[in-house]
Amino acid sequence: MNRRVFRRVKSNAMTGVLMACVLAAVLPLLWILGTLVLKGAGSLSLDFFTKMPAPAGETGGGVANAIVGTLLMVGAACLIGIPVGIGAGVFASEYPRNRLSIVSRFVADVLNGTPSIVIGVFAWTWIVAKQKHFSGFAGSAALAILMVPMVMRTTEEIIKLVPHSLREAALALGYQRWRTTLQIVLLTALPGILTGALLAVARVAGETAPLLFTALGSQYMGTNLNQPMASLPLTVYTYATGPYEQWHRYAWAAALVLILLVFVLSLGARLATRRMARLGG
Amino acid sequence: MTIATDTPGFMTTAPRPTLIARPSAIAEGATAPAITVRDFHFAYGRREVLKDLNFVIPRRAVTAIIGPSGCGKSTFLRSVNRLNDLIPGTRHRGDILVDGTSVYDRETDLVVLRQRVGMVFQRPNPFPKSIFDNVAYGPLLNALVPKGDLPDLVEKSLRQAALWDEVKDRLESPGTGLSGGQQQRLCIARALGNHPEVLLMDEPCSALDPIATQRIEELIRTLKRDYTIVIVTHNMQQAARVSDFTAFFDQGELIEYAGTERIFTAPSNPRTEAYITGRFG
């Protein structure tokens, strides 16, 4: 076998190996999605989105309260978690050697690796136990605590990617440091920061453990964050472990809705950031 | 190799010792000083990179700073608008005066200083914004003109930078979409928008092809009618082509400073001669 043929064979073999890796990475994903559609799509109807849960054992009803609850709690968590995370990330990237930055970076990394149920227990201890009742707010707080370190670290990493020359250009025009950071650095990094924030949103939207003993779940429609609140992940958990056949089918459907929700959110934000990047930050 | 002879006067001066000793020396044919450097030392931590500089840069002329890598020429340029302030652990002694005002005085307003002293960098670094915004950013910040006059100012700056005809129909498209040479002229326009007195250019052509380089050099020759230009360059032919005066730096010291023609035809210092004839550097 001459060298050229050998090279081509080697190249093709490597390409084959890589393609197999891609397949192995994507296959479980497609499998999950396929299973969800197969088992859940049949239960999707207008009622599923608009009706309240039927009493145990009865057929019909929907998960409207869980959809509303998830949107509200995740929304509130974003309002707290994203600004705090971005702010902390900007600080850590602007003052990388500041002691506060070093400590918060370390804490964020530890928090990122902390099981989310621990955050749930923490929120229970400091909010639920103090208030003496479960609440959507406690759930939001737990989710926000999960989001902050994720958003902080991605913000910091993205800002590091902004070329130093841009910062110098702004400073050389007479921009003060804070203006340079806000108007040039942050704006340039914005699409990346938003993508990072979105990943955090997607991640916490599916969290169940931190909501178990904070938001608790609810059979009723509620928009009051001070009351126990239903959510899609909790619905999946309750229905999947319940005794009724319909509950199982609804658990699949709720899981499908949750994934679709995250999917739509990602798509929307990606389009928005792409638009922003094209218009030049 | 052509040598710039468009400044009258410096050929006629009788030869005198040009090895710069203190006190400050003015190059032959110089007009009123724009920048006066007095006993200036600069160090990164313990490493002294500029030693006891004393010289005067004349108004409305092009002064080139040449010298081997690491000789401190960029550091000097960045000392004039205090861009080195960004780097922690720098020290300086002595002072630099721009138009009679101290750069290093405690009272000096960096915003004002950097408005008066514009800078063009080695690599074109337009903001990821529209062409219009790139030029308007400085004047907007420094409130140089009422907002309504911005379009005029942007046009004037782009014309001065010889870019107007190429971009007048697409002022709203991103500045980063231009070619390298156009981006660099955009950066020059951005600096000019600030109505500076001095333009510092840090190897402005080193990232450009020969045609783009030629355009920038033509531009420099035009701009010196209105601005004091200090250009750091690695390219000795370029220094010879565009500058009226040339300063040769080596190991942080000003070795020789004279009219460009003198430096390139009859250098008084053997180190200068060795450098310009290519024996080192």
C-alpha cells in the first residue's frame, strides 16, 4: 500500500470515528425527544394547556396552573438571577485580581457543582421555615441562587473574549473606565452574555429538586408568588410517580411541553441575539 | 528610496551634534513645540523602559520614532496619552507637556487629555457598531458639537480620513465589515472626530497590505497640515517617506533626533547608522 492510499484510508477512518461520536452524542437526545412525542403528544389538546388538573382518578383536565407557575417562577428567578449574575461577572472580569473577585469566582464554581437539592434545602431553611409556609417566591429564590453562578461565570468568560484593543480604543477617545465597560465592552459581549443567561434559564426551568420543598406544588391556579405554586417539573414528578394511567400519560405530555418551552425560548433568544450581533451590538 | 523633502528648512541647517544630551534639544527646522518631553523616565515595575528622555516634538509636522523591538517607542507613545495607566505597577519620573500643559499633573483630566491627543493603533480596532457611530462616539462623549451637527462632523472626519467616498452610501453598516485598510482609515476618522491637536500612530500600517499602506501614508502627509503627528514605525522606508523628523530610540534612550533626511543620510551616532543600515534591530 503506497503512502497516499494509506493517508486517505487513515483520514477516512478518523472521519468515521468522529461521525460515530457525533451520532453517539445526538442519538440519546433524539431518542428522548422521540419518546416524549410518542408518549406525550397524544395527550396534548387545547384542554391540556387551558384547563386545571382534574380531581385524582378522573379523566380530562389540563396543567394550565403548572405552565403559569413555571413561567412565573422562572420569570421571577430571571429578574433576580440574571442582573446579579451579570453584575458579578462584570466585576470579576474588570477586577480579576481583586480579592472579592477571586473569592466569588471560587464560590461560584463550587455552587455550580452543588446538587440543586441542596439549594432547595437552603431555600427551605431560610425562606419557607422562616415564613412558615411554602411559596412560589421561595421556589424562585432557589432557582435564582442556581442561576447566579452560571450567569456570572459565563459573563466573565465572554467579557474576557472582548479584544483588549477595543477597550484601548475607547479609552484613547477619552472614555472613562466605567463608560468603556458599559458602552463598549458589555455591548460587544452582549450576545454572548444573553446566550449564557439563556442556558441558565433553560437549565433552571427544568429543575425539580429545588422546588420540591419550596414551591411545593398546587392543585389550583395561582399567580400569587406568596402562595404554594404548581410547576411543570413538579407536575411531571407527581404524575409520573402517581398510581393512575392518565397521570402517567400527562406526565409525558407535561415533560414534552417543558422541553418545547425551553426550545422556543432558546430559539427566540438566539434569533434576537443574532439580530443584535448583525446590527452591531 | 525616496526621502521626504517637503518640509523646507531642515536641509539648510548647519550640522551640529545630534547625540541628544540634556537639556532638551529641538530638531532642526522645528516650528513651535507641540509636545515637550522633560527628564522623562518610565518603568514597568523594576524594569526601566524609558530613560531620561528630553526632546521636543514640533507642531504640524510628522515625527517618526524608530528603533529595534523593545526599545520603548510604543511605551513612549502610550505615555503621551497615558494609556499605560491601565497597566498595574508602572512608574514614571519627569513629565510630558502637550501644548504647555502637563500630562502627568494630578489635576490633569484624562478625558480632556485624550480628546486632545488622539491615537491610532497597530491593528484596526473599529467598534462593532455602524460606520457613523464609530466616528460619532468620541464627539458625542466629549459633547464637542450639538447632536444635530453630528452628521456634518462625521462627514468631515470621514473626508479628512479619505474614506468618505467609499462609505457615504453605507454609513449604517457595521464598521467591522470594511477591509483592513478602510478599517484603519475609519479609526483615523474616529480619532479626528474628536478634534485632537496631536495624533499618535502606533505602527498604523503594520497589519495592512502595500496599497492600503500607501493610502495611509498619503493621508498622513495631508493630515500634517492640521495636526501634529507622531508615528512609531518598524519600517524605516516608511519613516523616511512620511516623516519630517525622526527620533531613534534604543534600549529606552533617545540616541539621535534630527531632520529625517539627516538621520537617513548622515547620522551622527554610530548606533543610528548601524540600525538604519540594517546591521541590527
